[in-house]
Amino acid sequence: MSLISCMHSLSRVIWKGSPSVFHTISPMLRPLPTGLTCVLAAGKKDFIDLPVLNEEEFEEQFVRGSGPGGQATNKTSNCVVLKHIPTGIVVKCHQTRSVDINRKRARDIMRERLDVFYKGEESEILVKKKESELRKQEKRRKANENLERKRLFKEALAAESKTGNDTV
């Protein structure tokens, strides 16, 4: 049985170990078909099955960012470029001025991209995104129906008031 370590990254808890250890701990932690190990990451609302990042498979560079910020952006190399060598996936993160926070966020983004790469359409991230889009479409449809009902009601009131004025 291998050593299990726990890393805390922002709001996510990541367990590392061999796949056999994961099966003895929880049935929710399972290896991917390609041999990568999945982890249970606790977000704000849900638990998502994400692959474990192996640091030996990455090339990390710190480059100058782009966008607004003037001299602070142009003179500091706090943009993190992370490349996953086996898949060729490249992630560039320049969300904050802090290199440490950008490194953590780049790894979170990479973890999600690898999940989509290995699982494809069955990725929980894509499934949740589709569910969110469907909820948004349903909400928009209901709002349009309500607006149409209100418009028809106003037209009926206007027509009724015109017929009421004609008889007086």
C-alpha cells in the first residue's frame, strides 16, 4: 500500500496515490481508461472527478503577460505558460499579478482540460456546462412566454376599454 498524501489547493482537496489504494478508500475514485488516476475534487457545490497532475509531465515557463496594466504588466514575467508534454495541451494563465496564484490556477485549468481530453463528451465539466446551457435556455423560454402573456393581456385590456368607451 503506497503513501497517500493530501494537498490543499484553493477550495479543492486532491488525493494522490496508486489506483489500488483509491479503490480501497472510495469507489468514487477510479483510474481513467488510459491509466491516469482520477481524484475527487471538492468545489463550491459538487464533487468532480479530475485526473491527477504529474509534475514530471509539464514544462512551465514564466512570460510577460498582455492586456491592460501598463508598466506593471509589461515589465513583470508573472504569466504562467504550462505545457503537458504527452498531450501537447498548453495553458496560459495571467489572471492575477501573483505568480503563485497564477501557477495554481494554471494547474486547475490544465486538470480540467486533461479531463475533457481523456473523457471527451463524458467529461463531467462538459456535462455540467450542457446542463447549465439547457437551464439557461429553459429560463429564457419561460421569460419570453411570460412577456408574451403580459403583451396579450395588455392588448385585451386595451381592446376591452375601447369597446367600453364606444357604448357610453
